[in-house]
Amino acid sequence: MTAVIDQVEQFIIEYIEDNTTEDKISVNGSSNFVNEQLLDSFATLSMIMTLESEYSIKLSPMELADEKMRVVQTLAEKVASKIASQ
């Protein structure tokens, strides 16, 4: 499971790096992509849709409303748990 979490976390980090409007950012597992303004609301929604498509999962609005889901590591863990439960 740890390998899957690491893979998903890397996917999220690369997505943020490729889609941020900020210059010279540092993204890691503890990055809060909303509070740190790494992604705007459209880019965040796009990332969620990309994760759902890439990993054939569905994240509920209630799950996404949880503020902890704004942290790269927590989001990666949620995605990995959804993958494992398929």
C-alpha cells in the first residue's frame, strides 16, 4: 500500500508543478495546495477529475469538503485507499 501512496503522491506533486501559476515552488507531501495557493479553484477541480480518471475512482463531495484533503499526502492516502478497495 505504501508504494501506491508514494506513486499517487508523486502524481499529485507533478500535477501541481505542471499546473501552478507560481514560480519556483516547492511541493511535497505536507504541502497544502489550497492554502499555499499552488492551484486555483479550476486547477484543483481539474486535478481531482484527473485523479478520478487516472485511477478509476470516485471521490465524493463530502470527502472533498474535508479540509485535510487539501494536503498532498492526505489526498494521496485517500486515493490509494479507494484503489485498494476496488
